Amino acid sequence: MLRLAVLLASLVLAPMASAQSAPAAVGAQNTADPAALVERVAIPFESFTLPNGLRVVVHEDRKTPVVAVSVWYNVGSKDEPAGRTGFAHLFEHLMFNGSENAPGDYFEHTSKIGATDLNGTTWFDRTNYYQTVPTPALERALFLESDRMGHLLGAVSQETLTNQIGVVQNEKRQGDNQSFGMVEYAQLEELFPEGHPYRHSTIGSMADLSAATLDTVREWFRANYGPNNAVLVLAGDIDAAAARPLVERYFGGIPRGPVNRPAEADVPTLPARVDRTLHDRVANTRLYRSWAIPGLTHEDIVPLQVGATILGGLASSRLDNLLVRGDESAVRVTASAQPFQRVSMFDVTVDVKPGQDADAVSRRLDEIIAEFVRQGPSADEVRRTVMSALAGRVRGLEQVNGKATALAEGMLYADDPGFYRRQLEQLAAVTPAQVQGALKRWLSRPTLALRVDPGEREPYVEAPVQTAAAGDPAATAAPRGPMRPLPDMADAPGLDLPEVERARLSNGIQVVYARRTTLPVTRVVVEFDAGAAADRADRRGLHAMMLGLLTKGPAAARPTNWPKSRSGSARRSAQAPVSIARPSASRRSRPISGRRSTCWPTWSATRGSSRKTSSGCAGSNSLRSLPS
């Protein structure tokens, strides 16, 4: 069965009674207005603060009997002092290994209550934990989250610490050993001066991880994981009146911690262009251009994100048209502006086509960027980028977990749960002149020009793995607090599913429609009675290739534009999913993750092993749904 899914950011469809007249109606529609679309996007919320400083945001969404529970701690790798790099991520792992009243693997407890979309991630600016649970399991989820916030250290033994140090170190080896695995370290080292909070990666160093002791991790936890350094968001089948007594019951008794002020960080400017060449076991040369740019609350970050998408994020981006389709000197290009709390990073990558002169492509890349900065984007490029970004962002708000993420980010970084709306409004109103102005301010500065050529890697200077510090054998765990009983679960309520409407078009196509009006989004899924099983034996992958061509426009359907195998037949891997997303070439684009995620590729560590997974929804920094 072939399946094509299309997201339309538009007003809700008309009633099904008009299905047969749809072609005329579609032809009469005007181009969507971004401002009108944003006007229809709203996440109503109420907020309150407990006496111990815990900030709580509640969004009511009754469409299904589930509640997203999201806890964001205002601590990340940028807050780690020298000698303790990797501690934020290490503690994320420890917090999945049981608390005083919920011992054992955290996921064993959540699996018993039907939790979905659950994970934890660590990034430069924050550590977050999230899950979506059935409404009757909400109290149990709040109990589990509050127990690891206020009753964790009594369950952290030397054995647990030593085990998780090993898991994190293995995760680091796995990432380092991937192709281009050393690039992130070089980028951070060159872009940021010694002592800058963003100069070290979230994964940390082997030596610092090996040196962690029970005393140092206890000190880290007490300093950073108090309720006054956290945001709790509940989104779904709950309202503030019902949420407040539950939150007070489970979190109210946790004492305040020290006042944490996230590390300040200036946006550094390189005194001159930096050219650096690395080598790796790769098939072709990759070129990088990188700049440090302002943080996510700065007025220039949205125009810079739009500019990055136009430069190398759209399927018809400047770099795609000029280097991939035009000169045919590159096989892949990307550009993205990744926002963080204090600073952000603007990255461009170009994979040089084998056989091409990498030096010439490098010079051409500089020319294209300089011309783009000088001339700015066209109104059409901005319009297409804005609509693409808005569609992605609105789609991310369909599920309660996505809404919880948007509210938590705003509260944590801007002290405003409605910050997402301000960003969407700025995105809808952005102009070519604003994009050009931001590009001139920040990309006219000296760049970091990295290059990775095929070859043997340079000597690896990372400290060798050491045996984890043994600590005091007698100090196996901190004193435990009083026992807390596990709350019972209520019976599950019935589901209120949308009414399904049916119609048949004049050409015989059957239409099945389930109406939801929460967001201005219509998701269209077209299924054909065909697929890989219908491929001829000598044309394996033909249906998958055809499906991919449907997203490329009429020109792509011409046989002269099809990829060729050595025998001359059209070829596309039958195993490769059709995707318009443009993954970043840097590992930095992926927050470090505690287990598995469901919105974008993350680094994930299961109990005792590491792996890369794809997809996840609860760790984005604001407009990261911009194509990148």
C-alpha cells in the first residue's frame, strides 16, 4: 500500500456535503495569509507558582482523555563549571534509574500506566523530562516526577553512578566514531573563547565523567534541581482548578533549592576568518561555514532562521539551485540557525561532489553567501519559507506534548508561556528587508571555515577512559526521607472520537473525513492500492521512487531528471523513506537524550547501551521546526 501524507496549513475544510464541488473551490482559493493563520493558533493557559518556587503552567485540551506532563529544569551543559563537563547529561541518566519511593528503572513504572511520548533530554540550556499519560494515571505521573525531584539522592548508590558513567562514556564513543564525529568539538572550540559557557559539548569529557563521585553529583543535584529552578507544564484533559491541589500535594513539600542563575554568555566575534581542515573516514569532502549569532529571545533570531532556510533549507534553496542543480558541484547542502538561550549558531554545509575541485567549490560557496548577504532574499523566497515554517510549527502543536513543549520553553527562557505566539507573529510579519538586515549584521563578520577531507583522522586528543572513581564504600546512598505511598489509578474514561463523514467525488475517489477544529490544520492522507509488492522483479523500488517524485513537482517526473543505475534504469532505494526534512550535518543539532525520542533525531542511551533514534517532540528550541 502506497501512502502519501500532506500537511496543509489552512483553514478548516468545508463540510463534506460540498466534496463533489471541491475542485472549483480549490481553484478559487487565494494564497494563505500567514497573519490570518497565526491568528487562529492559540494555546490558552493558566499559571501559578507554589511557595517553594515551582512554576506551573496548565493548558486545558479535552479532545482526548490524556495529559502531557513536562518538567523542565533550568540547567544544561552551559551551566557546568570546569571539571564537571557532562554532569547535566549524566544526571539525566541517573534520574531514570529510580528514586527513593519508586526504585528501579523509571520506564518500568511508566509502562504500567500507559505512558507514551516519554523521554528526557539534555541540551546546552536545559534538562527536560516528559510523558503523556491517560487522565486516570496523572496522579501517578506527578508522584513519579516529584519523587525524582525531591527524593532522588537516597536511591543513588555508587553502583548506579559507576554504571551510568560507563553508559554515558559509551554514548560519547559512539557519537565520536560516526562520520564527521569530531566536527562539533572543533566548531565549539574555534567559535567560542576559553571559558565561554558554550565552548564544551553537552556530552562532556571522559576525564570529567570518570572523576565524578557521589559527593560531587549530590552537590550538583542539590544546586540545580530544586523546584524553584523548574517549570512544570500540564497540557490536556485537566484544568488549573483541578491541577493546583494535585501539584501542591506531590510537589508542595519539596524544599526550595539554591537560587540558580543560568550562565551569562556574550556573542563572540572572531577577530579574523579561521580556516581549519580535518580528516575523517568519509567518501567526500564536506565544507562548513559557521558563525555565533544572538540567542533565541533576540529580535534578529527569526529573520536569521528565515535567511538560513532560504540559503540552504528549502528544496529550492539558493545553494541547492546553484551548487546541486546548477554547477552540479555538490551533492547535498544545508543551512540552519539553531537558537539557544544566550547565543545561537548559524551553520552552512556543502558536500562536494566526488571528482570536483573542493577548493573551487569553497570559493564559490563564499561568493554565494556574500551575494546573498549583499542582495538579500526575494519576497517570494520569504513567503515560501514563512509558510513552510508556520506549517511545521502549527503541526507540532497538534498533540498535547507539543503544546506542553511550547509553553515550557517560553516560561523557562522568556518568563512567558505565550512566547511561542510572539515568535509566530514575528515570523508571519517578517520582511525581506529584515532578513537582509539581520544577515548583514551577523554574517558579514569573520566566519569559521571548517573542511573535512577523506583520510585518516588526526590523533584523538580526548582524555582516555578511566575507571570511575570508587568514592567512599560506606557512603552507598544519601539518607532516605519518609516513605510516600504510591497513589492509586482511577478507571479510564470513554473516548470521545470525532464523527467520521464520508463522501465520494465525481471521479470515484472515496473521501473519509474526521473533523477537528483545535488548530488550523488539515492533514490529508491519500492511499493507493499499490506498493512495493507491485514492483516488477527487475524494477524494485519503482513505486517508492514514484512516491518521492510526487513531492518534487512536474519537472521531476521527466525521465531525464531520474537517477540512473549502472544499467540505465531509474533507481531509488525501496528502503529509504520519503522525506522533505533536511537534517543538519552536525551532531550539535541533536539534544542528548535519556532513552528515545519521537520528533527529531536525538542521541539516546538505553540502560547500558547507546543508539541513535529518530523523531521526538519535546526538546525543541522554539522555531526549530524551521526546515534545516
